[in-house]
Amino acid sequence: YEQGKFPDAAAAYEKIIQSGSVSPAIYFNLGNAFFKSSHIGEAIAAYRKAEQLAPRDPDVQANLQFARNQIQGPTLAPNRWHRWLERLSLNEWTVISMMAFWLCLLSLAAMQIRPAWKVFLRDLAMGSGLVTVALGVCLANVWVADATPMIIVTSREAAVQSGPLDEAKSVFTVHDGAELAVIDTKDDWSQVSAGPNNGWLKKGQGIVTSLRQTK
């Protein structure tokens, strides 16, 4: 990598990953090598995997956002709300949601054992109940994102068509690095969404991934 042989460096990092040695640093360096090789889509895929393993790493966040800023045309990059949610993993959201839930239950149980503390415990139960609901909403959003497969375009440009047929009309064009949600699949085609833009993309033009598939 330091010799400027970025494609060779990317191949070396991929070989390390295939050997089973996985870490945020390796995916981060792989993303840097791909980015330096002008493979934006593959760089974003690598940065996202680094983000899955280290969701609060500022260097990963910065490079991922910088790579996303290079994308032209339609894409489904996460908004500020989703970026905030991604600061915790699915497992972490689950744990803190369960902690709030059990605090609520324990407060209700304690009210029966310690009637003298009823006022305090009632407020604690209500507060932890509201927090549980809020955390449950966050957890549901993260779970939906986790369950939604994505296509990261890796070809220079690709036509998204009105139907799953070669002769179907092109409705919009995506470029290297575009992130698209997969709505449906049919034979060699994937129905994809980039916000208000929907259509069919022929398979083989991107990497299929999900937000936290390495968890």
C-alpha cells in the first residue's frame, strides 16, 4: 500500500480476510486500497464491514462518508437518523432495550414489596417504561435495516430498468458506489430502490450486502 500498488494491496488484504483473519483495521485498509484504486463501490462495501465491527470508529466514519460523497446520481445512503442508529450494533440496541424493560418490571414488582416507596417506584416504572418504548422503536428500525439486503454498485454505471427484461426501458442510471435497497428478486434481476427511484437491476453489477451481515 505504501508503495502505491493499491490493487495489489487490495488483493493482499482480501487474501488475509479469506484466511479468516477479520478485524476493523483490515477492512478499513482494504477500503482505503480500493478507494485509491478508484473502485468506489468496493471501497464502500469494505468500509461498511469495518463499520459493522467498529460502529463508533471516527476514521471509518470519516472515510465512509468521504467515499459516499464521490457518488454521482441516485443512491440510498443513510440519513442523519440512520447514521445515529448505526452508532450501536443490533446486539447493543437489544441489550439496552432489555435492560430498560427489566428495570420497568423490577420497579413494578418492588412496588408490591415496598409500599412505602410506591411514589418513587411508580415514577421509576413509568420512566423506564417510556424509555423501553423509545428504545424499542430504535431497535425495530435497526432490525429492519439489518434485514434489508443492499446492493452496492461496483460497475462504472448501470441502467436500472422498468422491468426484469433486457428489452425493458431504462428508468434511471446508477454509478459506482451507489447503495440500493433490494425490494424483490426474480431470476437474474433484483428490484431495487434509491429513495423515490425504483426499478430492476440485472445481477452481477454490484455486491449484495446488509448493514450488519458480519455480526
